[in-house]
Amino acid sequence: MFLQALAQSDIDEAIATAATPDIRLIVALAAIHAARPKMIRTMQLDDVDLGNRRITVGGHVRPLDDFTHRAVLDWLDHRRSRWPNTANPHLLITQKTAVELGPAGKLWTTRATRNLTATLERLRVDRQLEEALTHGADPLHLALVFGIDEKTAIRYADSARQLLQAEIEAGVSPR
């Protein structure tokens, strides 16, 4: 079975739920940087290099796009005003973790998209599939962009080829 892209309406619904700085950043990390929920929870402040506009996601350094850059800045402003004296090194913290050193909890991280079709995991998958569709289903490109292993990159590339072939057979102009 191959991977399926999300409908734009499902993505729009997830974006509409991102009404607070923390949720906007969480959704951006999943939908733009293909970060898994655990990666999002465990990211450290040091993973964000605002000056050089880079972000490290799952050990892989990526350019920091304008949307995520704004989401990080908004979150950091919120974090600084809400918990000015926290020593927690994690990027995302909660009321509970602000007085600890551990990451935010799994349920806290996934709460915004929990009952949506476009969960954080589906947004992540959709982003990698979209990259495969846009760049010719090249597994090497996917591995370089997202830091994923070769088997995963091949699976995304195969799914992209199948989707592109289905579009051609249906008479729809491929992407």
C-alpha cells in the first residue's frame, strides 16, 4: 500500500487550529520540517540558530523558512514572558515542565490535532510525500532534505511515482 496525500481542506483545518504560539510552532515543525511528535517534544533551544536561520530536526540541520522563523520568534517571546526564569533547555515547555528539565508530554504536544484527519504524524508524512511529488520522486533528495534512511526515502519515492502515474491515467496534469 502506498502513502496518500492529505486533502487541502484537512491541512487547512489543522492550520486553523493553530491559534496559540506553541501550537503554531508544533504544526509548523510537523507540516514544514516533517518532524515527528517525539522530535518536536525533545527539541532543545540549541537546535534553533536564529542568526544563521537554521534549525536542527532529529539531528538533521535544515534551513529555517520564514513561517517557522516567525513561529519560533513568537513562541520564544511567549516563553520568555510566561517563564522568564526557567532553566529548561527544551524549546517547547509547559507550566509543569517550566520548573523541571524534561520535555513536554506526548499528549500536550499532540493535543491540537488529536481529533483531526491531519494529525501531526499525517502532516509529517504529507510533507515528505509532497517533497517527493515536487522533486521527481528522488529518494536521494528525500534522504538529504529530511535526513531519513534509504528504505523510508524509497517508500516515499515509490508512493509519489504511483500517485503521479494515477494522475496521468486519470487524465489529470501531474504536478
